[in-house]
Amino acid sequence: MIENKNDATPKMKTLSESVNEAIGKGYTENFQVGTKGLKTGDEQITYAPLDIAISSFYRFEGYSDPQDNAILYLIKTNDGRKGTLVDAYGAQADAKISKFIKDVEDIQKKKNGV
């Protein structure tokens, strides 16, 4: 059987593949959002929304379960740290993370004159 390359649907990356790719690009910190802001994985440093920038983000949709929807943020801090933050999106999103990301986006829009 001859395969026609035009018929193949491109394979979407999984969340874990994307996290591994980000780590390979230097996004090694595993960020979390706490009550006081974005924390490093070891909880030694906390960042306010003003202290970070979202470099990129990727959304993932579950094939059969809407609860499998996730979003991966690639984040840079003002002191040079780079890392990832993962959240669900839609109805399953973490309210703390959603608010923090919205605050960051609002600050970035103001910086860019939007």
C-alpha cells in the first residue's frame, strides 16, 4: 500500500511532549501560583504579575473528555528565570491561575500600548 503524505493528519504534540520541548529550550522552572503570586517550584521566590512575561502558550484538547483540556504557559521572569505553568482551561480552570494570568496579560497590554 502506498501512503499519500497529503492524506495524513499531522500529529499534535501532547502536553508532556511540549513540556519536554520547553525544558530543552531552557524553560526549566516548574512554576505554581499561590496566594501571593507565581512561585518557583522550591517556593523560594515569589513573583508578582508585573515581574513576569508570558513568552508563549499552547492549548491542548482531550479527544474524548473535555476535562482533559489544558494550557501550557512559557514564562520568563524579570530576574532571568524561565519556566512553565500548566492549568486546565474552560470550566475546569483554576481561578487563582486564571486571575494571575489575566493580570499579567493586562500589564503586558499596557506596556505595549494596547
